[in-house]
Amino acid sequence: MTQHIVFLDRGSIQANIRRPTFAHEWQDHDNTSAAEVAARLQHASIAISNKVPVRREALAQLPALKLIAACATGTNNIDLDYCREKNIAVCNIRHYAMHTLPEHVFTLMLALQRNLFAYRRDVRAGLWQKAEQFCLFNHPIHDLHGKTLGIIGYGELGAAVAKLAQAFGMRVLISERKGSPDTSLGRKSFETVLRDSDILTLHSPLTPETKNLIGAAELALMKPQAILINTSRGGLVDEQALATALKNGSLGGAAFDVLTEEPPRNGNPLLELDLPNFILTPHNAWASHEAMQIMADQLIDNIESFVSGNLKNRVV
């Protein structure tokens, strides 16, 4: 049987994607709107999506569809309940960002702790050239060594960040889930981690329970000089509350790689910030060349395993 495979957003992956070894037809689209999903998957038995929403309304029109291969770890863009009802298999990509995302987290930490962008701006403005001393130190510089790093979300990425933090000589606090009355061995309460961390980094999935996990009340618990980093999911943080905290100086700084709406075509409070203590990168912490190639190779492994009758990385 020839499998009809459609990649809905091939343009989001810059890697070589080998073709499966079984009989198939393959169709790429650089991107696909929600309104185009049903038409483009009309004859597909296998759909590939990175971030394109594949919802019930479209799935109900796709009787030939047998597998949705998520070219990502997150599957919140796929209607998993409907897939369970109709026996449509779903798989995802795992363990591909173990190096690239933690490195990005520390890039953001270091840039903020050492005021990297403020000094770059000063040099370009000619301030070093006019300095009376051999060096310029008109912005505070802090070491990571000895600082306390709080980690919310201790899966494989949170654990990888913790390992790098220990190499830097940081003290690591692992948070229990918000609202949990008990703490597991080696973990601290959510509120304790907020209060005690010099730097707080988020590595949780976005679920109804974690939406706005960090809001105005949680930001108020943090140290006034603390830094908040989110390379996980937009929506974990109340972005307006964060913007307010940064503008009024009640938080030391923040660095984000994600926003609630991506791309942020309708604006966002964080896009409006022009502050030396805030960094926003365009959801590319995951996107090293090496990581994308791991993702592409695993994608085809997943699809081939499905056709052979033993699906890897099954979500549904």
C-alpha cells in the first residue's frame, strides 16, 4: 500500500529530511493555515505538523488519515481527544533539544547577568573610547557562580539545565508543582523556589493548569533583583504583569524565547519593552542546526515504525 504523506509546514524545519523506505507519495507545504488543513490532507494517510493546528473540524473530514507525526515535542496543536476517538495515531519527537535549549538558557542568563547588550550599546555609542580608565564598568556585572537557580518543570530539559548550572557553581532548587501540599524528595515548594531564586527558569508544558503559572502575585514573591527566563511555552507567564513589573523596577530582569501568540502579529506587551534588562528571542532556542537534524531523522524513524506496525514515541 502506498502511503500519502503531507508535511503541512516544511518551511519550519531547516534540515535534510530523508524519504521513507516504504512506498509513498510525499507532498511539502512551506506553511498551512488552519482553513487549508482539511483540503491539503484530503487524501493523506500520514500528516506531519510542527505547529499547524490539526483540530476536530478538519479531522472529521479526513477519513483516510491514520497517523499525525508531530515534528515537535509538544502536541497541544493536535486534537488528541478526537484522535483517540477515531483511532488516529499521534507520535512526537523527543530528546532532540537536550543541548541546544539549555545552551540558549545560559546564553540569556549570561547576557543579563553581565549586562552584555548594555555594554555593546555603549561601545557603539563611543563611551569606551571616551573613558578615563582602560575599562568601562558603568553597568553592574554579576557572576552566575554562587547564585541560586530555581527550575520549574523538571523533565529532561529542566534536568539538563540543572547539570549546566552545577558546572557554573550555582545552587539549584527544583520546584514542586504549584499548589501541591507536599514536596517530593529533593524538591522545594513552588513558593519557596519563587522566593529564594536569583534566577528562575521555566520548563513546563502549557496546559490548563499551567496557564499564567506566573502572574502578578507570583512575580511579587520573587526577589526584586531576580531574573525570570522562559524558553518553554508562551502562556506560562502573564505577559502584561511581567511588563508592568519590569517597567516599575520590581523585577531585576527577564529573558523570553516564547510568547502567547506566535508569530505575534497582533502585538504583545513584551514587544513594546525597550529595556536593557529584557531580552526577547523569536522562539529559536530549539533551532540549532544539530538539533533540527536530530528532529528530522527521528521524524522519519517514527513514520517508518508506524508503517512497520510498531509506532515509536506514541502519544495517542
